[in-house]
Amino acid sequence: MKTFLSLIGSAFILVCSAVANAYPVSDVVVFNRILQAGDSISWEHDMTQYGHDPADVYRDFILTLEVRDVEDAPGKMDEDRPFYMLAQGQGRTFGRIGMEDLIITEGDTPIHLEDDGVVKPFLMIMEGSVWIGSATLTMDLPNTSIPEPGIVMLWGMGLLGLALRRRPFNFSPSNI
């Protein structure tokens, strides 16, 4: 019975792997710090360690900063929230920090990728105090076809392997 269940499980995994898709790559840097007005923090995400080719013109990145207003209170006005500057390369983004993640996408501000495949953001708090938990850079890979062996060929090889086993299957009631 164990062999039969193993065969069924293997077939299930084989079928699932044929329809599997790749997930986006995420590089996370954890800070868990409080920054006051005038404080700054810089970090880098090396996307080449995940297989990104710097010569590739495809750049679909999302930068998510987990930042929160330390002195948040119900009804706090937007103009009283901490003010930040995020710099990447020659680009600058300014804004106010609330109680939600700060998400920078290609549509808002381009993610500046250095020639060596590294993203080097710089965050400066202009007024107020904020807690920064983490920074996540997500890279969506373009759909590319990866040659895989056909499912019929894999099934055939599995059945051939079962046929060439030294011990024959024994489905007697004592083994169940």
C-alpha cells in the first residue's frame, strides 16, 4: 500500500510541477529602527545574486518600505505627519509618512538600477520621527519559456523504473 501511495503522490507532484509558475524575487533588508528628523539611512539591494543581468533592459521593480509614524494618533492631519525624502541615483521623491507601507513602483518613481545591478536607496527624515521595519525590493521576472521534459516521457521513465525494480510488488493483505 505504501508503494501504491508513493506512486500516486509522485504522479500528483509530477502533474503539479508541469503547471507551476515562477514567483517574483524579493530581497529584504531589515532595520527595525526609529529615525528622528535629520536622520538618514542607506542600504543596497544586489539583484544580481538572484540572477538579474544588469545588461537586460527589462526592469520591473517594486520597492516597499515598511515605515510608520511613531506619534500617530486618530484624526492626525496629513500636514502633521513626518516628512521624508527618498533618493535613488539622481531621482528624489518627497512625501508624508502615515500608517501604511510606502510603495515605490515604476509608475511613481523609476527604480534606479546601477550598472552593476545594485539598487542603492537613501531615506532621510526631514521632520518628525518614524519607525522603519524593513525594505523589500521585488523583481518580477518576464515570462520566459523554460524547456522541460514532456510529461509523457517522465511518466514512461517512471514506469520503466518500476518495471526494472529487483523486487516485485507484493499487494498481499499482510502489507496493507
